Amino acid sequence: MEFTMSKILPFYILSFLIVVSSSIEASDPSSSTTTSPSSAAAIISRFQQYLQINTAQPTPQYYEAIDFLLSQAKLLSLESQTIEFVPGKPLLLLKWPGSNPNLPAILLYSHTDVVPSEHNKWIHHPFSAHIDDNGNIYARGSQDMKCVGMQYLEAVRGLKASGYQPLRSIYLTFAPDEEIGGHDGAEKFAESEVFEKLNVGVVLDEGLASPDENYRAFYAERTPWWLIIKATGAPGHGAKLYDNTAMENLLKSIESIRRFRASQFDMIKAGLKVDGEVVSVNMAFLKAGTPSPTGFVMNLQPSEAEAGFDIRVPPTTDSESLEKRIAEEWAPASRNMTFRFKQKGSANDKFGNRMITKTDSSNPWWALLEDAIRNAGGKLGKPEIFPASTDARYFRRQGLPAIGFSPMANTPILLHDHNEFLNQDEYLKGIEIYESIIKAYASYMENIGENRESKDEL
Ligand SMILES: *[C@@H]1O[C@H](CO)[C@@H](O)[C@H](O)[C@H]1NC(C)=O
Ligand SMILES: [Zn+2]
């Protein structure tokens, strides 16, 4: 996808607000009542307000969400900027300036949109943010990922209230369109001059809920390869047995692909690997046959047959050998087959390195994250590869370390599912975790994550 600054510059809506901090207390209605803004009730109520804004694709109410977030940013005296790389798709950028602006900054990333939901299949309406007797908050976006966006803001509130002053600048981004690929949101943002000027050193983005007590953190993600294979063959009478029909040729490929799929799935079933570590292959469509007014012509063997597959490739996979397998076993020219990719992401960043955020001592952000979570009383499982796609890839593509993390332990994985919920105690615990992480990151002295030089060399 091509991207030029000249194309997007006219669409910028620049509204840099610097809000005077003396107005905070006076303008917050809850501070005059018995409920202080930092009480659990007030925190949960703000989360509910964000959840109640219908930002479901394909018609997300982005401006309502941005207005709400801006009102929160004002109360926290954060600098703010709303950018529209594409008209109608606002991205909100907030800043808490650090005392040493020369050090690379921290980016706390989240997206504002959510996936659609089938309202009548939910026990509580997906935009009601209803809290049941167990403290479970039901809403589309409660896990993916309005929780994280609001937790960042609440953690900032807590740190500010404690008198903390960051050394590094902290940016919060609320971006559009992640659920439809992020092309008009994170992708354009990560490639923009605005982003380059932020001098970001590390990015935090979303992770997944964890059914057990360990939080999950993700250092890479699988790349989608959307493969379409096509077979051709001589047409003929449906009663005749002959070799090399399009259907037969395609079925041989499907059998081969199914064996490969089973070999990958078996490794998961045997406990040798987890989702993100294998190549997944699922058939998305099967297209063949000669249409008739009542369905399909039954006594004719068609001359063409096609199938589409959603393949997800871990960054650790040897992609050349996988491509060879496709060309030689799944769609061999010798069987009159062709293939094409509807989409094929790269596993490399713009410097030609694998898009894998290091989890060893070469990446201090990883160790800082582990320590910060532990210090806040949380447990972290083994680092994982995210099984699907997130906007983190656009930042990794810029050569930046990006960690996927959503602090939701003891929580069923319900993103994109009916009855998505998050327990309020888990949500509150997550805020403490973020306070610990943000403090550790924004206080870190070493001049790491400096990417200016490498960019200038380009
Ligand atoms: C491939 O197509 C050619 C031309 O139609 C045909 O002669 C040949 O038998 C086909 N081979 C296979 C393996 O389908
Ligand atoms: Zn998400």
C-alpha cells in the first residue's frame, strides 16, 4: 500500500489543546460528591461510559468516542491532538510530557472500534455495559479493547494523583479501524511524519485474555497468507470416468492441504506447540460447478474449480519452503493448477529483519515489563506469538519493539464472541498493573530504543 504525506496532509484536523490544570477539580462534577474520581465506582462508571458508545464496524461512532476520551484527557491535563489520515476516521493522540524529551517515548496504543455483535444472542445488550451480580461487565469491547484504552487513562490518573513525574514522554493513541485491517488508522499513523517526530522507543498494544492466573504477553504475530488455488481440466459427461478433471486435480490438492493441516494441529493437540507457533490452514471457500436454474448441472464435469484458504504463518516459519510446498504440492503446474495470493503479508520489517520483538536481555523493555507486572502482584506466562493480526505489526514494521498485553487473568477468551465480558475486579487490578508498567517504562534512564540514526541511514 502506497502512502504519501502530500495525500494525507490536507486532511489533518489539528487541534492541539493544552488544558490548564487548575480547572481539573472544579470541572469534575464527581469531586464535589462523596464519590471521588479515583473511587472504584467512578472508575467503573467511566469504563461503562466508554463501552456504551457504539463503535461497532461498519459504522463506528468515532466522534462520540473521541469526544468522551477528550473530556477525560482534559480532566487529566493531557495534551491532545486529533488527526484524520482519512476523513471521518479520527485518531486521538494524547501526551503526558516527560522531563527528558530527548529520551525515546512510550506509546500506549489502543483502538476505538469494535466488531459487530448479534444483539439478540447476548444475555445483556452489547452496549449496555450491564454489570451482573458477579461483577462481570458485559459489552462488546470489554475485552477487545476498550478495557485497555481506559486502563491506560486510569493508570495515568493514578500516577498523576500520586505526584509521579515521568522522565520519558508518554503518548496514548486511540486509533480507528483496527477491526477492518488498520489501514486507515495504525498503518498510516506508523508511517507518518507525526509518528516519526514522537521518537517512540517502545509500543504497548493489545493481547488476549487468559483463562488461568497468568497474564499473557505477545512478542510477534502470525502473518496472514490468503491463498487461492485453481484447477483446470477437460470438461466431460458426468457419467464418464477419465483422468485429469479439474475437480480431481483440485481434490488431490485439498487432500494434501488437509494432511498438512492435521500435522500442524496434531502438534497443538499433543501439547508440543501453541496456536501462534504453528501454520494454520483453513478452507475459506470452494467454488466449482456449472450453475443451472435449479442449482447446478449434475451431469457435467466442470472445466474449472477453485478453493481459497486462510493460512496464518508464524514469523519463525521458513516461508520459502512453505511457498515451495504450495507451488509443488498444493498447486503444481504439472496438475494444471495455478495459485495466487489475495493477501500475503511480509514477515520482515522495513529494515529486512524478522518482525519479532526480542524477549531476551537484548530488549530491556521486556525485562522491565516482567518486573513491573511481578511488582504489582501479577503473574506472567511464557511469551507468545499472537495467533491473529493486531495493529502492533505496523509498529514492528518500523523496527520498533511492540508488546501485546491486555491484563485480563482468570477470564474466558471472549473477543469477537457473544457475551463478551470482563470482571470489574480484573479491570481494577489491570489498572494497578499498568501503573506499575508505565512507571517502570517512563522512569527508565538508559537511552535505548533510539531509532533516529537507523532511520536517517535509509
Ligand atoms: C493438463 O492440461 C492439458 C491440456 O488440457 C492436458 O492435456 C493434460 O492431460 C492435463 N494434465 C493434468 C495432469 O491434468
Ligand atoms: Zn482488538
